[in-house]
Amino acid sequence: MTGGYFEIEKISGGYGSGRVVRDVSISIGRGEVVCLLGRNGVGKSTLAKLACGFLRPLSGAVRLAGHEITGARPSENLAVGLTYCPQERVVFDDLTVAENLSLMRANRRLDDLDRYFQVFPRLSERLRQHAGTLSGGEKKLLSLVRGLAEGSDMIVIDEPTEGVQFENVVRMAELIVARKNAGASFLVVEQNLTLVDRIADRIVIMDHGEVVLSAAASEVDREDILTHLTV
Amino acid sequence: METLLLTQVINVVYEVLILAIIVLGLAVVMGLLNVLNIAHGEFIMIGAYTAYVVQKSGLPYVLAVPAAAGVCGIIGLVVERFLIRPLRYEPFETLLATWGLGLLLRKLVELGFGRGYRSVEIPVVGSLNFFGEAYPTYRLVLMGVSASVLAGLFLWYRRAPTGARIRAMVGNPVLAEAVGIKTRELARNTFVTGTAMAGIAGVMIAPLTPVEPFMGLAFIVNSFFALVVGGMGTVAGLFAGAGIIGGLQSVLSATVNPTTAYLAMLFLSILFLWQRPRGLFPRP
């Protein structure tokens, strides 16, 4: 064990027998935010799904707090403190906003979510509406609130800012940093540098299914990132 | 005359409650999982045969309820594992598969019990004086049990988050698993609940109808029409569908004749399928 809280070790895999991700290792410390960048289609989302149990890795291991969770089901992973917010189909469209948040709560109460509603009043205004009627950006806000409210110590979020307006991206960053300061670790797949600049402790860049750069955020030039993202 | 009218009203209420109990299992499986279990009637039939066996063994009739729930639940478990799950709960594939399953179950029962009618004796004999009119006690018991089961289910569905979880799972299985729903188990339990309920319905109606391998066919037709008219996945839809189909059949059978009642039901259902395919109270 190298001491990371969430460890992805030499993971390979993809859909079926395809190998979209090849030998990727990422170790995330307690209270660390790692942003995973890269162009479309280089395997970022696939890696997130492999790490969280939505796809079974062909090889490699995933560990959470020293326990191996490779190949465990997402519902089991959540039980041990691993939250995942997907990139697509991020909320239950047929359920109301309130139901989306209270679904897994025995008492269905949302009292403790007031701090999120203060940040995103849009959501509390629409609690009785079906989540399917929200805009793409609003769905992402709902998804983030759901993920943060699960109270996990390790949170994997795939493209949280897609379609989200600037002010709300800034607010998302504040919520993530606040949770980080409370001890939670994050792996955030992201293209939006507005968010990355505000939350990243470390930046990992992927290309063609492999890690091509991994460094502390302070040591990475914006120029470097942009080169990797645009080439 | 007044008492006769009262009897008629009770009869309608009785028909509606019985139909609601018969529909219940299908409403769970079809309304929540989008699986039209064509073998629903056969599960009712197996429930009725279980009641027959329990009664023939000299055991108290009440024991037939857990026995039928168990038998139909176990069959449902096997069917889910080897038929419904491998077909990934796809509506059309499972429709064809359960149609075949219905054939198989009918033939298996025929093999074991023969083609002939079996009769189950009414476990609660006699009649009660009901506002000056004698009414069979068993029917009253049946109405009471049906009403309690439906009311209990209604309250549970309103309060417990299970209904919303099932909807979440059907709408977005990947996210459902992500938020901690054990989707495989939840789908299985929902399906098995539906088949077990069909078994219980079979026990309840067994004393009122000839028990034979083909008895299920009429039930699946009525149940399906009730769901078409009422709308799927809601308790209001279940009651509305059972009320309209059951009420219509009961009133027209009494005032005109059963064939006209059946035709009217067919006509109404076709009208709904054509003009309002989601029924009166569909799931939003």
C-alpha cells in the first residue's frame, strides 16, 4: 500500500473485451482533489466507471481506505463510502426533485440539505417538479447535491459542469472545496478550467487510455493543459 | 325493492374488490416493472390448486394463503432468474416468454391434476343478515379481506420509499445502482411479490369458481383490461380500472346478460387503447 485513500492501480478495461483504459494508476490522498483531464474519448469516463464498479476491469485493482473493492457493485461501494455522479442521465427524470434527494432516506426528510438549497435556490423552488423538466445544467446541480449529501469520504464526479452557468460553476467549486476541507477526497473528470483552477490539488491528464501527465496543480501551466486538451 | 337494490350495490362492490385483488399482482409486475406477465392468470390458477390441495389434506383453509404465496413466490423466483432477468425485463421479449410460460404451467397442472374441474368448498358457510337481506358470509369475509389488503398496500406504497425506488430503477438502472439501490434484488423481489399476490388471489376466489387448468385465461384478460382503463403504476389507476371494469361487468351481467357485459368491456378497452392508451391515472 502506497498510502493513498483511494487507489486505482494499473487498471485496464472498457466495454466488453475492449481495452479503452490501459494500465492507469491514480492514487488520491485523504482530503485531496484530483482533476482528470483529457480530450473527448480518451477514456476518462470509462476509468471512472471502472473505478466505481459500473464496468469490470480486465486487470488491475481498486482500493478504498486500504480495502480492495475491485469489481464490487456500485451499491456496495456506496455502502463503504464511495459516491459516483455520472456524466449522463444524471437524475431520475420520472421522479420529483424532492424524491431524487429523499429516495434513499428512510424518513424522506430533507432538513439537512438547507445549506445546498441556499446555494442553489433553483432546486428548492422546484422540489415538487419532475426532475425531467429541469434544464441540463440544473440536473447537474441536483446530481452534485445528491452526491455530496450521501456523505461519502470519496466522491467521483464525471463532468459536473456540463451546461452549468458560470456563477453556479463557482458555487459548485466552493461546495467541493468545503467538503474537501472537511476531509473528503475527490476524483473529478472535467474539461472546464474554471472549476479545475478552483478545486484541483493535482491534475492528471489522459490520452489514448493512458496517463500522460500527473502533477501538483501548482506545477502545471495552463498552457500545458491547453496543449493536451486541444491537440 | 330497496333491499334488492342494496344487494345489487353490495354485489357491485364485491365484484370490484375481487377484481382489484385479481389485478393486484399484475399491477405490480406490469405497472412497476413494465413486464406484462401473460402467465398471471396461471399463477392465480396455481394458487387455486394450492387451496384445493390444502383443503383436501384436511388443513384449515387459512393455511392456503401462505402456502399459495409460497408456491407462487418460488415459481416466480425461478421464472425471474431463468426467464425474466436473462431477457433484461424487456417488455416485448418477456411478453412472449410469459405467454409460453402460461402454456407450460397449464400443461404441467393438467399433467398433475387432469383436465377435469375440481371444486373447493366454501370455507365459511352460511349467510349473514345484512340490512334485512341474507348475504353469503364468505363473500363478506372476502370483501373485508380484499379491502384490508388493498388499504394496507395503499398506505405502504404512499409511505414507504419502495415505490419511488422501483420507479427510479426502471427509469434509470445505472443511476439507481449508483445511489445504493440493489437493483437486481429489488427487481426480483418486485416480480416475486407480484406472483405471490396472484397466488393469494387464487386462494380467495377458488371456492367461488370451478378450479381447472384453463381458469387463468379469463383472469388475465380482465386484469389487463382493468389496467388499460385505469392506468399503470398508480394505486388510483388500480382502483379506477377495477371499479370501471368490475362495476360494468357486474351491472350489465345483472341487468342485461353476461355476454353483453363482456362485449361492453371489450369495447371500452379498445376505446381506451385507441384514445387514451395510458389510462385514466397513469404514472406521471
